[in-house]
Amino acid sequence: MNKEKSTTHVSTVSKGAQGHQRINTQQIQNVLLIWLDSNIDETNNDCQKTIKQLRRVVNDTNIFTDGDQCLEFIQTIVDNKVCLIISGSLGQQIMPRVHNMSQVDSIFIFCGNKKHHEQWTKDWPKIKGVFTDITPICEALKEAAHQCEQNAIPMSFVGTNENLDQLDPSFMYTQTIKEILLTIKFDQKDVQDYINYCHHIFVDNEEEIENIKRLESQYYNKTPIYWYSSQTFLYPMLNRALRLMNGDTITRMGFFIGDFHRQIEQLYKKQYVGPTTADTFTVYRGQGLSTGDFEQMMKTKSGLISFNNFLSTSNNRNISLNYAQRATINPDQVGVLFIMKINPALSTAPFASIAGISNFQGEDKILFSMRTVFRIQDVKQMDGNDRLYEVYLTLTADNDPELSRLTDYIRQESFPDSEGWYRLGMVLWKMGQFDKAENIYQVLLDKTNDDNDQIPLHGQLGSMKKDQEALTLHEKSLDACQKTLPPNHPSLATSYICLGLVHSKMCNYPKALSYYEKALKIKQQSLPSNHLSLASSYYDIGLVYRKMSNYSKARTFYERAIQVGEQSLPSNHSDLQKWRNNFEDVKNR
């Protein structure tokens, strides 16, 4: 579509259609596109062709003919970056209002008089150019969208000696989810389920539908690195899912995460392990950081940074620096050149050179597996520019004491006695993603007739329900326990605790107390007197007595919880602080 030849007419965009589009597509890209022009007519063939061209670059393409409605829409956007195509005359009017919106990353002026509009656009750094034809816009848009994806790679920061119970949840859960996914045996059905999911999302995108068909027919004929480095939906979808910890998409892509990790691991063993182990070397990565992320990183000097996706880096400093410099054009970002020192002899975190085996063009890339952790050694300003920095990182060694402490803690907090799909459901539940966790447990329950297998599934499903529905499921779990397990089995204690919790929430305090006491009796028979699980039971019983206004009993059990907790927990642990606060509250009653 050539702007000078356009004969489009004003049309009203269906808000319902826009809403449906947004639900589907904002799940799979970190960037969305808005085209704002008062002359757009979606019934015009020329216009329809233009929208198709744009959607090939950014699937989530939103059309507006009214500036105010467009701005209102932008203000609702969270966790996405906007690329905005706007007509020249409308752009000149609306630029003072739209340019400084943090959601807006790049702006492209689409007009019929290039010389005229080039004059005023010089004052607005987010404007990437003035165009009279859609083809060069698509080329510039492709570059901007790629930069947005580069900048959106998920990362977590952990300060030195940070309280374990105050860790960034993404730091904890990406490690746990990766560990779990690598233990699950996915099959062709899992691949097909993901293919069907993608067909639904990209139903209006002809190019991506072709990519989906190619993935469906050739997945096992190509390598994960090939698919990851192809210009398709797969990379941005995975990137976004890991950034937002979207359990649904991560689970659907679990087969790919596992296959991808294993390919990197195989290459790592060939390239860097044994007699051929390379000397220490340096790789680079240039990108933009939001001012908030940059400030957090500055507070974490000497601490740890975790890249929670698969991380691509380059041997070429200049190419990486160019990415960092480009990021400084955007006033909402700081340009960062990560300089990463790698010693293969000290770390078994898998990484691999993918030169010659990927679709990345023009540079030799080193690809790190998901959730690689580095230590931040230093941050230096470059060339006196307060928006461009070098960040010196060192790949953490296997024997790094702080990382070992964190890793052990995370494993203990993420249901280490469970495994596979069951453990994944528990982690998703802990993350607050109840629908996906419930879906996993219901599928597992439908597949088994074994009472022993049904016990924890009924229990977990009961924990996601309320009141009578929760009681029914927990009673099923308890009934299965009593039929198949000895009377002092830990699973019986778990069922009693769950029933006690539901009754307490329903204000059935005598019943709650009865179940909590049964659970405590089993624990006292099987656990040492200083076991932390006993402290939890003492606290639960104290809480019920408090609700029954029996403050003397509440004090007794709170005190027991504190005594055990002080033997097992750090003095500043949040549970210990909570128990002390509750004790103080009833102390003088």
C-alpha cells in the first residue's frame, strides 16, 4: 500500500474483535503493533493487504482511527512494548501526548509528504523514520520488534546475603520448573497439543500458520536450535512465557524446553568438556534495560544475576555494543553491554557455540541454557554517557557457596519429595496459577484407578476449592488413606491438616482443632521433637484457640512453635516473625 495512492475511508473498529485479538496474541509476544490513521478502511483491499503485511512482522496488530481511543488503549497495556505506526498529520498533533508513554518503544510516520514531516520529527527520539510505503516500514518494524524481544529477556537479581524467604519468585520458580520439565517424558501427543494451541492463536496469520504446519511435519527432522533461531513465533512465545512465568504456556512448551536444553548440553560436552576444555574466554550481549531493572541491578553489585530464558551471546563486541547503543535512543531505557567471562573448567552450566548450526546470521553466537546464573563483578559508565554502561559478569562456579545455598533452599521449598507432573502442579499452585494446576491434577486423576495415587490428587484438588467442595475432596483423600495406609502414616497427617484448615476457614473451630490434634499426634510419633513440621502444627492449633478466644491455650501453642522454630530457622525468617507477632498479640489477654 502506497500512502500517496491510498483512497481509504473512515471506519469504526470493533472493540469486541480487538478484545478477542488481544487475549490471544498478548500471550505470545513482548511487542504489539498499533496502526493509527483516521483514513483506515478495513473493507478496502489495499488496506487489508497492508494489515496482512504488518501481521507477518508483529502478530498482535491493532487498528485505530481515533487518537483518543488509541491513547486509552495504550494506557491499559502492561508488560508489552508498543510499536506505533501513525499518519503524518495525526502524528504531529498527538506526539506530545504519546511520545513519553513508557509502553511506547518505537514510532513510524506513514505519510504522503516525507520532506514536510521529516522537519518536525527530529525532535522526537522514539520516531524511527518517515515513510511513504509499507515495505520499508515492515523492514524497520522487524528490527524494532527484534530489539524489543532482546530487551525483554527475563532476568532476576539476588543481592549478597539476601534473606532466603525474600527471594525474587522468578529466580526460584524458573530453577524449579526447569528441573521438573527435564524429568517429564513428553511424547508426540504433547507436541501435537502445542501445535493445536498455536493454530488457535495464529488463526488469522497466514505466514505463522505455514510455520506451524512446518513445525508439525518437520519437528523431529530439525534440531531445537534450528527452530529457536528461525524467524517464527516460537522464540518470542517462549521468551514472554518465561518473563511473565506463564505456567500454561511454559507447560505447553515443556517438550521443547527439554529438547532444547538437552541439545545444548550435548554440544557443551563435545565442545568444552574433557581434554578439549577451552581456556577462559569472553562473550558479549548488548541490550536495553528499563530504568527500574537497571536501578535494581546497581543495587545488586557483587550479587547474582540470573537469565531466566535461553541466552544468546556473541563473540563480537562491536555488534553487541551496537545493540546497547541503539537502546539509549529510547529515553525510557539504559543501554547495557554485558561482558561475560566464562571458565568452562569451573562450571557445568551448559552452553554451546552454535556457529554453522543455527539460523542466526552474521555472527558466532554462544547459547546458554535456560536460567544461567552469573555474578556481577562491576558496572562502569561508558564514554561519560550516563545511559550507556558496561556490566562485567562471571559465570558462577559449581562450588559457589552462595549459589549452592540458594539452590538448596529453593529445592527444599519446592516439594522435593514429589516428582513429574504432580510436582509441577504443586509449584504452579504455589505460584497462584490455580487453573493450570487444577487442570494437571484432574488429568492425572482421570488416568488412575489406584487409591494410593488418588490420595495426593484429591488432596491437592481439595486445596484449590472452597468450603463444602474442598471438604468433599479432602474426605475422599482421607478415606483412601485410611483404607491403604498404616494409622501413623505421614499422608494421614497431611489429610487431617487439610481438613482442619477448611473447617477453620468455615469457622467450625472444634472440628478444626480435632483434625489438627490428630495430625500433631502422628507427627510426634514419627518426627524428632525439633522438627519444623511440628512448629507448623503448634502454630495451627494456637491459631484455632485464638479464634475460639482461648488465649491461654493459644499462648502455649504459639510458644511451642517459636521454641521449635528458633532451632530450625534463621532469626529473621518470616514464619518465625509471624509466630512471635501472634504470641505478643495474645500475651497479655
